[in-house]
Amino acid sequence: MTKTSLIDAFNIERKAPKVTSLSDYEIFEDKKLLDELRTKIVENLIDKDIPEDKVVNEFINEEIDSAIEGYDLSNLERSHLYNLIDNEINGYGPLTEVLEDTNITEIMVNGPDEIYIEIDGSIIKDESISFINEEHIVRTIERLIEPLGRSIDVANPMVDSRLLDGSRINAVIPPLSTKGPVITIRKFKETMTNIEDFIRIGSLTPYMARFLEAAVKGKLNLIVCGGTGSGKTTLLNILSGFIHPQERIITIEDAAELHLNQQHVISLETRVTNYDHDGEITIRDLVKNSLRMRPDRIIVGEVRGKEAFDMLQAMNTGHDGSLTTLHANGPQDALNRLETMVLMSGLDIPIKAIREYITSAIDLVVNIERMNDGKRKITSISELDGFLEDRIKLKEIFKFTQKGLTENGEVDGEFMLYKTTPKVYKKLISRGINDLEDIFGK
């Protein structure tokens, strides 16, 4: 008889609706029994094929009936088991429902019984879900990355890619991870799609939003910096939306997370083939190649190595309006890291020349932070203003100052606009941007 494997069954339409959710797990008295039955059924299904003439939900019910024979389970408990097995066949195992939950922004699997989730900026341990063992985690990783054309094994023990919904997945298995298989998923949220969304949640002021829009339209070279999970990519995506639709845009990323609506967009993605890096295509390779593709704009998802020099070179050779992000704890730290990255390129360049090169290439540094209450704020928009004792000098245009916390634990502070007219304002005027007089005057 022709048979369908469990992997193939992933695309089979479900014939039965879910009756209950994993959140109901807490109401069950004998959780240990349900876990044992779940383990028994899942392990039995690993190497078993589903007959082609068998409806999936009938197959699941038969497996459950066989496993619970001799046990007195309520309808709710049986429905719970059905959902768990259904998730194994049609979804992503224990992660199915947390992936579907729009309130969850990050999922971290540290081990079979160590699953953490981030909600509203707070990280909590989710006690309601677990994996059977480490092999179960690896099978779930394979299920997640198989549609992406990726694989993970001893020869390729690390995967960094994007899921079909735009969420980013990073998975590491032994020998790289001494703890066992580890999964980190940063979920893609469609709620932040334009600058008005950032204004609405208090991430910046309307003046700041108008200035950033003018900076992009006026083709200033711009770096977005911030810490992990601060919202750098989200902000970069929003800023990219201000680029004129007729411009040719080249985006370069490790895992494509940018979602530009312009028609003339070419997206390039790096390639890591195996542990020995055979056939590897790096960000630096793609930046160099992009210069031969007649770009109007180059957008690099994140610079963190030798490609920094090539990015600066592009900015200094007529590719104005380039955008990128950089992991840093603040604007000054971002410039220090940029200097270090250029030094990594292996070129014998004096540090003073590197700083001059950076100053001539970069116009603005925008710093975004995740505050103590979990909310994101643009805490600084600065321009590069020459040198101070051989160091690059930054002059803030806009700044957020925190005063403390409210009774509800929310960050209390205010946005400030510095009185001095920024130098980049003259550059914007020379490029036809004339609608900021109410902010900076004439």
C-alpha cells in the first residue's frame, strides 16, 4: 500500500477542529499521566507512516485509542492529547501554539523543559509546554527549517534564517551547543508597519518622525543602533518606506527580515553551507557585488564585521541615502565599534584616517532602546560634527531623557529638541527638503 510520511502529512488539511488549547493543561489533575501518554504516542509515530487512504484525524484518534486503552480519560483530557499529536503532524510540535500567539514576541528553547517566552518585554518560563527529549527538539527544528530549504546536522550545526511568516529562527545543536539543541525565534510582528505606529506608542515625537522622513528622502547616510531586541530592524524597515518608489534598492541581510513595498527591490541573502564555511557568501561579498548592480540605495540589515569598510566606501562614492543597523549600546559606542570593524578589514589605515572616513560617510546615528518597561524609544538622533581631541564628535539633535518610573512601572521622561540648527539641515535644504522650517527655522 502506498503510504504518506509524517513530513508529507504536514501539508494535509486538518479534518477536525481543535477542541481545547494547551493553556487548559493547568486544569488537569494527572498531568504526569498525560505527559506519559503523549510521549508514548509521539515515540510510536516517529517511524510510522500514515496510510494514503487514511484521514489524518482518524489516524490520530486510532493512535490515541490504542495508547489510552485501560485508562479512564475525560473528553477534555482526550481532546488535549489530540491537540498535542495534531500539532506534531500538522504543526510545529510543542511550539505550534506559541508561534500562533500574537502577544508573544520571542521564543527561547534551552532544553526539553526549559521554554521561555517574551510578552510585553518581559521574559517568563512557560510551564505549559515541553519537549519529550533533545531528539524531539531537533525534529522540531527540522520541521521548522525544512520549508526554507535548510538542514541541520553535525556537519551543519547552526541555522540562522527566517520562517515563512518573516519571523527569524536561530537554532544551534551539538557540538556547537554544549547544553544540547537550542532554538531562538524572534517573531515577526506586522503591527509596526509605519512611522505613525511608532508615534502612537510613544517611541518618538511627530517632529522626530518628520525629520527622519526628510533625512531618508534627502538621501542622508544613516545608521540605526541599539541593543538586542531594541527594534533596530523594525525601525530600519519603516525608514526604508520613505525611499522613492522609482529608486533601485539593494537589500543585504543574513536572513531577509526587511519587507519593502517598493517595486524595484533586489534582496540578497548570505549563504553558510557548512561548518568549514565551504562556499560561504558573506555580507561583505554581497556589499561588494551590490556596487556592480547599479543601486540607488544600499540597505544592509546589520554590519558587524569587515563589510563595514565596504559599506563606508559605498557611502563615500556616490551611494547617498544608504541605511544600515549596528549593534551598540549608544551612538558613541556605535562609532567606536565601526572603527573596530574597519580595522578588521585588514587594511593598513591609520586610525585618524578611519575616523575621517567615517565622518565623511555617515550623516546621522539613530539610537533606539528597549526601556525598563519593555517599550521601545528612539533615545537619540545625532549628527557627526567633526572631531574633539582626535575623537569623532557627536551632536545630538533630538534626545529622550528618562526621569523615572510611574506608579504603573512605565518609563517617565521627555523628548528634547536641541536649539542649535544641525549641519545636516543645510544639506537637506540643498536637496530640496524645505518643509522643516517650523522645527529648525530658516
